Amino acid sequence: MNFLAHLYLSKRADDLMIGNFIGDAVKGNNFNNYSEGIAHGIIMHRSIDSYTDAHPVVHQSKMRLVPRYKKYAGVLVDVFYDHFLASNWNQYHQTPLLEFADKVYKLMQDNIQILPAKSREMLPYMIKYNWLFNYSKIEGIKRTLTGMANRTSFISNMEYATEELEYFYDDFQKEFEMFFADAIIQFRSY
């Protein structure tokens, strides 16, 4: 899953949120360099990724994308699923998405000194383009995917993936709903 789902599953706990936010940027056992709460969030991030990658419904979503996007299909599903979470946010969270996003950005800015370099470098762009809120819009997803495509070392074609998102919209949404219901239960007591 992408940022929004990781942050949502953190249950509003600051340390878990920070750990989940930086999870991809912390390699190996470097989580030991962080406080216990943040380290727990990094480990949670890895558990969420493993759970997501092994889930049969996620596999079904990926298979729809593999012919055109190959190894990037999983990345696309992560972004698509964040779109469905964002666009249906009020069904999952009491705090409006815009307010939630602002709180996350403030939390990360307040803790900028402990974020890994990769996360510190990305954060200003995330805030400037309000990624978390703009995941709710197809245009926001297209902008995100275009940026990701520009940063890949191989031709990914990710900038065109909103075509599949729109064409198979109902299928992806149903799959997201099934998967996310399971994920909420799986990580409820984390």
C-alpha cells in the first residue's frame, strides 16, 4: 500500500505514523536507530507490505495490470488502493481528509530531524502538491504516477495507468474494499 493506507492503519499514534511513513526509507535492521515506537511503526510498515503482497485480492488486481506494466503492477495497485481510500475517506475516518493530511504533514515537519534523507527530500513535494488529499482525484493519481515514472530507471509506462484505473474502476474499487476490510482486521491490534 501507499502512504495514505499506511498512515490510516497507524491509528493516529504519532510514533507509528512516523515509522510507517519512513518505512520504505529505512533498510535492514536500521530501525534499531529509532525510538521503540517509531521502530514499531517501521516494522508495522513492513508487515503491511508483506500482508498486502500476499493477499489474493491484491494479486487479482495486479494480474489485470501485469501485461502492460510488468513489475510495476504492484506499485500501481498500491497507488490505486490509496485512491479508493482517499475518495471514500469519510467511510473510514471521522476526521476530514484535508484535515488529516495537514496533521500528517505537520507531524512530519515537526520531526524532520529524525526522518531519513530520502523522506526529508520527498516531504516538501508531498506537501506542496498535497499528495494525501489529491489521491482522491484521478488527476492527482495521474500526477503521482507521472512523477514516479520520471524517477524510474526503466520505461514503466506508469504515467498511462489511469487509463486502466478508469476502465476497470468498479473492479478495482470492489477489490480494494475486500482487501482493506481484511487489512483493518489484520492490523487492528498492532
